[in-house]
Amino acid sequence: MYIKKILWATALIGLLIFAYVAYYIYGAMFAPNTAFEKEIAYITIPSDANYLQVRQQLEPLLEDIDKFDALAKQKKYVSYVKPGRYAISKGMSNNDIINSIRSKNIPLMVSFNNQNTLKGLAGRVAEQIEADSLELLSAMSDETFLKENGFTRESAIGMYLPNSYEFFWNSTAEDFRDRMLKEYKRFWTQERLKKAEAIGMTPNEVMTMASIVYEESKQKSEQPRVAGVYVNRIRIGMPLQADPTIKYAAYQLPEYENTIIRRVLNKHMEIDSPYNTYMYRGLPPGPVAMPELSAINAVLNYEKHDYLYFVVDARNVGFHKFAKSLSQHNANAREYHRYLNEQGIRK
């Protein structure tokens, strides 16, 4: 009788221990273990991260980090940390979380526009992926890469078409650069190449003209007409005389750093630079800005007309008045200059 009681007691203790272990395992593996209110939280794991760094990101998101630790060790995650951007949904269990951060690297959309230099572009992209701005700038400026793909340092910014692109967060600088080259080549279809050839331009030259067109007019409806003016000037050997190129030349000089030129003056036109299209004929060495797709297509599909001049329309700012003769252009320009003086715009 006494032995039976001992056996029953031993069995009961065993069951209790088993129940506790089962409960603990269930809690560690399958019970919800999130502590945030949003539906989804994200963590980004650097390429050289160890488990401690992952743990530091997870701790404020979890109810019980110790149970997560136990399961992470059991599933050997602590020794096989993988870089990337991962989602943790509200109510996930430790098992779900480990499965997610082990194999479900989530891409994100990298967006950029209005970056006028490689340095500016590198800074913008570095805000969105793991690669830092110095790594990106180095990859984008690599002389071997540029030469092999038909670019110079001056024309390189034209390779980066402003848009949104899907990347993994842990993409390297080279990953980003090489993907942008593929997008550039994909953009230049046979149809677009034929249109560029018909104008007598290379893709790089189209990008350069498009950057000028875009800086002259943000109005998509007007951009083909502006492009037509520049095509006409090139065909008759007339200097482009494009104010955006003058501004670009000035901004390369220390005295114009961190300034905004609102009015192009005679002193600006005297800057000796290959970007000074009042001083030198033809296109400058490269884009003066990152052209929008609308401006690129405006060049390729420029409006055929006889205009050689244009100036901002003082009565409809944002648009321009076009002229076929210098006398008409001068009259339009005087009207615009009066407007600038009335607005107190002197420089």
C-alpha cells in the first residue's frame, strides 16, 4: 500500500513536471509574445550583426525576451543571424518570429528624384538602404565602371532614372548601382534609341538636354516645345544660351555654395566653364540636374516648330512666351524683367 502511494505520487509529480515543461515549451514556441500596438513592426539586421544586436532590437517589441532567447538557442538561430529587413506581426509567437527573421527578408521601395549630383543621390539612397553614402558615392563614381558602360563622371547622374524601385534593405552600394544600370538599359528601348539617333544625339546627350528642359519648365505640357527650341538652336549652330547651365556653372564655385540664384546676371554669363552655354556652343559635358521621365520623353518627342527663343511669361508664371524673332523675344524679355524688378528680385 505504501509503495503504491509512492508510485502514485511519483507519477503525479512526473505529470506535473511534464505539464509544466509542456506549458513552458508551448509558451516559448507558440504563445503570442509581442508587446507593440501596431499591426506590424520592422527590424533591420545589418550584414555584420550578431545575435546580441538582433536581441537589442527585439527586446522592446516582445513580452518575454528570455523565452525568445531559449527558443533561439534551441533552433540555433543565435549562430545563423541573417541580414535584412524583417516584419513582425502583432500576436506572433517566438517560433513565428524566428521563422520570419530567418528566411523572410522583405524588400522595400527606394525612391529618389531631384538629386542634381551623385553626392546628393548617394545621400538620399543611403537614408533608405544599409549602404552608406560614402560607399554609394564610391561605387557610382568608379572610373572603371563608368568607362565600361559609356559614362563619364559628368554624365553619370543621367544613368539614374528618378522613380521608385524595389530593393532589399541590405543591398550593397554595388547592388544599387548595377540595378540602376539595368533599369537605364531597359529604358533605352530600340524605339527610343531610334528617336535619339533621328535627333542626332546619343542617350547621354538626350539626358543632358532633358535636364536643361526640366530645369527650364516643370510643365509637362510645355516641355516638348522647350525641347524644340533647343533642337532648333543646335541645328543652326546657335549657342543654347540656357540659364540652368549658367546656374550649374556658378554653383560649382565656392562663392555660390549654399546660395540660390534667382536671376541670371551678366557676371554669371562671364563664368568660364564648359557648362556656360552662352560662352560655348553645343551641349554641356553632362546633365545639370536629374531629369524627370517627362523631360526625357519631351526631348525624344520634341515639338517641331520655328521658335528660337522663350522667356518666362510674366502674366502666367510657370509657363513661357515663345518667339521666332529676336525682336519679339526682346519685347517679351523686357516684360519679364519688369516683373522681376517689381518683385524685388535682383539676384
